[in-house]
Amino acid sequence: MANNTISERGAPSKKNNNEGVFGVNEMRLSLRQWIVAGTIVLVTMWASPHVWKRCEQFTTGPEYRIPYALSADYWLYQRRADSLSANAIPVIGDSVVWGEYVLRDGTLSTYLSHETGRPGSFANCGVNGVFPLALEGLIGQYGQSFHDRKIVVQCNLLWMSSPKADLSIDSEETFNHTELVSQKPGAIPCYRADAATRMGAFMETHIGFYGLVNHINTVYYGQESLPKWTLNESDEEPLTRPNAWKNPLSVINFKTPTEPEHDPARGPASRRHKAWNAGGAAPSHFEWVDLNKSLQWGGFRRLVTMLKGRGNNVLVVLGPFNEHMVAQDQLPQYNIMKHAAVSWFQAQGVTCIVPNVLPTELYADASHPLTEGYALLAHEIYTDALFTSWINSKQ
């Protein structure tokens, strides 16, 4: 009896007992072909970031800072760092350096440049939302061009004001810039990411191609992956997916966006640009973390040690913390912490400036000055004898 089967159309078909397990489309690569294919993939991954830099327009100026919406675009931060002239002095730190409540022409780096009479001599290399543990990862992986130069680092003790801010709390917490922190399980108690997330973060920060992919997603696809961007739903009824039939390449114009000229969320004209106690806020109690046990302080020390190891002449600005916001009975504890930090810098041979506390009306919150506060802070730093000695010293 013939060995027949019924095809989908109902007609008998001859069964081929010799048919391979991969069917008629089987294609197997030899070892040599696998080597060629792997080489092509590796070369493409290596070359893509270099080619993209040549194609994409990246415009900076003396008051440039990474746009708020691109705060997690670390590949762009690296490009910014690499673009600095040899004479420019990077100012690195958290949102205090970046300028949370002020426009880009009202930041610490801008006013330091004004004080020296050389526009652009100090470069804003702060990142909104970054903290010492993340800053350590950012400069370690994306700030490798910061070597053999003068550099200013801002130290914000606000990150040691509670176990939660210090990330040493035992319960799980969500926080920004998780890609930049140590992915070693247990290194940060409150960071409970699974293995796949940790591996993805490691690849993004250590393999340039994946950093470029994140840059493309952030700049052109609304900080989402291409599949998610394609399936985005509209806010209007009936719900539609406007990107479903759009050519994804059509949104890539090879122009990195800059900050808007007029940012309604920042600057003197903003409703947020007001003193911290304008609404009747009173001094607070903080749960200060012992520096010897602080994760953030440990990260900051490693950051300074790293920068020194690269041959940099480091100047640390301790502050500007809003001591008006600290309850009177806690000021002694805060001062002990501050003096301990200064002692460590001195022991390491690092120049450390502790500016006077700004007038209370020039703070927007616990650590961010308003525009006039930055101007006064820059003047205090510039007129400090330690700064004069540091700026006039050899690299």
C-alpha cells in the first residue's frame, strides 16, 4: 500500500522519508562561514558608533548642558566629554551642577566662566538625577577622556541624609540611572533587579554598540525601543497606533536636540524658581548616615580616587547644602560629617573648598540654588585663596 498523506488542499501527496529535519530551506554554515559571519557582526558593532558620530550633527556652545530629556543618554554624555577642548575645565556632579531650577546660562559653570572672564572655560558636565554611585559609573565608563586636566567635582552631602537617599536601605527601592551602578548582586541592598536586567545594563555601559542603540532610542524614538515605539497608542479616541505604518527611518534626521530657548520649568520666569520656604516650609530633621557606612560616600571617594589616578588635578566643592533647612539640634551632627569629609580630601591631597552658606532666599530646596545663588556661589569659589592657588597651578 502506498505511503500517502493528505495535503492541506485535500489531494494525496507522496511523503518523502528522506526529507531533512530543517525542511527544504535548510542552510547550514561551515566553521569558516561562521567565522566570516561573526567577523562581519563584530566589525559592524565596532564601526557603527564611529560612523554615527560622523553622520549625526552635535552642536554645543559655551553654556551647553545635556538636555533634561536626554539625561539617561550616556553615549551622548561621552560624546560631550570627548568634544571638550584641552583647556576647558569640566564641572561634574548631580543636578546642582546641571541646574535643576535655572536656565543653562544660570548654572555654576557659566558663572565660574564669567568670573574668570573666559566664556566656556568651565564646562557643565553635570547630569540631572545622578548621584555619587551612579556618577562613579558614568565617569568610569563614559568620562574616560577626563584625564591629565583640571577638573571640578561637586560633593553633595544630601545623598547621605537618609538610608533611602544613601541606597543602603534594606527594602527594595526604585531610583534613576540604575544602568550606571554596580550590577553585582548585593552591592546595593535596595537594588533587586533580575539577572537579565543586570546583564542588559552591563552590556549597555560596556559595549559601545548597545550604548548607541540606547542613544538612538532616546533621541528618536521617545526613549523607547523600536517595537514599543511602533505599538504606541494615541491619546485620542478611538485609540490608534500612529507609528504602526510609519517608516521608522523617517524620524532619524541625524540632529541631536538641544534645550529649548525658553524652558517654562526653569529660570526666573518659572513658577518653580522661588525660595524653599516661600510656601511656609520649616527646617527638617534628617536621618544622617555614618560616612564610614555610607554607600554614596564610598562611591564618591572612589570617584575622586579614579580621577586622581588618571592624572587629573581635582578640586572638590563641598556643597552648597541648604543648612537653613536643617533643624538646629541636627546642625552639630551635620558639621561633624562635613569636617570628616574635608579631612578625607585633605589627607588625599585634594583641594577642597567649602563655600559659605548662601542666604536662605537663594535656595530652592535642600541643595539647589536659584539663579542669583549660583552667581554668588561662583564668586565665593573664585575669590577663595584655595581656588586661586589651584587655578594657577600646573596641571
